Amino acid sequence: MDFAIPADLAAYLDELDAFIAAEIKPLEQQDDNIRFFDHRREYARTDFEAGGLPRHEWEELLKEATRRADAAGHWRFSAPKRYGGKDGSNLWMAVIREHFARMGLGLHNDLQNEHSIVGNFPFVAMFDQWGTEAQKEEFITGGFERTRRVAFGLTEPHHGSDATHMETHAVRETRDGVDGWLINGEKMWITGMHVATHCAMFARTGGKAGDASGITCFLVPNPTEGLKIEEWMWTFNMPTDHPRLSVTNVWVPDSAILGVEGRGLALAQSFVHQNRIRQAASSCGAALYCIDESVKYARERKPFGEELARNQGIQFPLVELATQAEMLRLLIFKTAWEMDNMPHEEIERTISDKVSMCNYWANRLVCEAADRAMQVHGGIGYSRHKPFEHIYRHHRRYRITEGAEEIQMRKVGAYLFGYLGPKRGQFG
């Protein structure tokens, strides 16, 4: 068994590091852009007078970074070659995301809003598999050209993990001879609606509450009559772009359906594995950053004339975190490699539990590592002059979003006890 990072992947990491040093770090330093990453970061990023939304100059800086990365051939790395990407594999993306997060905060990779110079594009894969040719052209090509941006409208005020019980519904209605649908309901935590041109809105079109079938995805233009942002939900980590919105008699034509009528949940879940393994890699990298910084500080800090690191009360918690991080890192890379070596539909049947293991444990570990880093650093660790509070606040949400850790543990349990997966039927 070979656990080494492939030589061509290691070489690409060097290429990315050189690009960051040449293009991204200078941009980060000019015009006081470092304010978005130092102790001023939350204030600098947030327009508190405009509902807590991201400041325009912050989002423009992120766009400029990705424009430079796109010109250098990095931004679309994970996308198919036919859309200007490099068919980036799950293993390569996992290694890159872990590498970036371990570097700490910076313009190269700021996961508060999923920004990275090597982008993750779940909508590209979704449209590529489920969209019509016209939809692919409009939303994939348009997405990379920045003329289209799609928000994901699944969650509701009363329904998060229990998406099959969503109350938003759509009924058939013909207008001016055009067959279409009338949508009514509410949605919540629909990230990016302040800049989205469309919302991929899921609504029940058939079946009954609890049925996995009978839910359809509609591409609803934003703005459109009847679609209203009711409030921006302020969160643990600001700025916010997560609204609660109402949907009142919103009409769309049949052509707005993405995928197959009644099979919207399959669409929503189709690429959850790729997102979860990449998120796990980022969380693992951020945990390792917190551990690295704590070790460095403990060797430099000398209270009472002796290195802080001499104390086993400092050593042992970091030893445990480092041990967990190393084991997790290897499981993430192994799982990503296995995903690359099987058809997509096989992932759910065979190793979905491993993906969930990676994700929920990584998200928990990074929170523990950030908390420990604060403790090791003492007062300065608690301040905003160190990034640990930011890392904690950001990654804490991933224990809830992208499948709450309890939901993912249920998946692991179902595989472990033979209710799902390869052991199904083993116990009778």
C-alpha cells in the first residue's frame, strides 16, 4: 500500500503555493485588504447597517482573487474539462483543501463563504447531470462568466433535516397558454440570495408528507413577483447572507424544472458525498493549523522562565488532537481515493458511511482544536488578534449544515448494524 501523495499532486501544490505568493498575497496586502483577515475582519466584512450583509468591497476582493486564479487555470480545477476545468478528482480536491486550510486565514481560501482560488462547484455537477442542454449553457457557462448564480432553496423554517416533510408546495397552472406551476411556501437559510440570479427551489408537487418522491426542483428567477426576503438571519459568524424568505403565488413555466418532476430530492442528494469529503478535508486542515500554532506558541512562551510546552497539561491535550487529526487525515484521503475508483451511484451503496465518518468527525475535531488553541494561547488566544475564534465560529456551523452530525451518525449506524449498505440483510 502506498500512502504517499502522488508526485504530480505534490508538484501542483507547489504550483499553487507559487501562485499564491506571486498573485494573492500581494493583493491581500494592498489597499489595507488585510483588514478582512486581521482583528478587524468581522467588522470589515459586514455591513451592519444593511441587515448584516457582506460589504460590497469584500465581495469584490473575492471576485478579483478568483478572476486571477481563473486566468492562471486554477479556479475551475474541479470542473469538467468541457467547461474549462481539469476534471479534478476527489483525492486531489481533498488534498488541496486540507493544504489550503492548514495555511490559515487568507485570501487564498476563506471558507466562511466557500471562497477559494480552487473552487468547489456543486451546482456544476448538478446541472451537468440533471439539466437540459439549454440549462447547462445558461447556468454552467453563465456561472463561470458570472452572469448566473444559483442559491439552494431546500431548508424551511420548520423543516431542516426532515426535508421530506417540507410545506412548500406547487400546483399546476397554465398562464397565457403556457403550462407551469404556482408555488407557495417559506424557505430559510438560503445562502447567497442577495446576489443570486435564481433560486433552485424545492417544492412538493405530489405524494404525501414523508415521501421521498413527489418533490420537484424549480429554477425561480430572483427577483420575481411573490418572492420576498423577510429577514436576514444574523449568525454566530458574520456577515450573513442567509435569509428567511416567503414564496407567495410564484409562477414558473414547465421549463423551469431542473431534473425530473417528483425526483427533486435525488437531485439534492446526488453530490452530497463530494461536498462532505471536501468539507471534511478543510476542517481537518484548519484543525491541523490550530495544533501547529499551539505547538509553536508553547515552545516560544516561557512563563516562570520555562517553556510552556514542558507542562504535560499543555502537551497531552495537543497530543490527543494531533493523533486524531493524523488518523482522520488518512481516512479522508483513503475515502476520497475510493470515491474516485467507483461509479458515483456505487458510493451510496458501499462507502457512504465512511464519507459521513470523515465529515462529522472533522467538523467536531476542528472545533475542539480551535478551542484548545485559545486555551494554550491564553488571553491573546481569546482575542480577535488570533484567528482561532474565527475558525471556531465558522466551522461550528458545519456540525449542523450539510447534514447535521446526528444525521450522519445515523447513516454510520445504519451501515454498522446492517440496515443499509454492504451488511444489509446480514442479521436477518
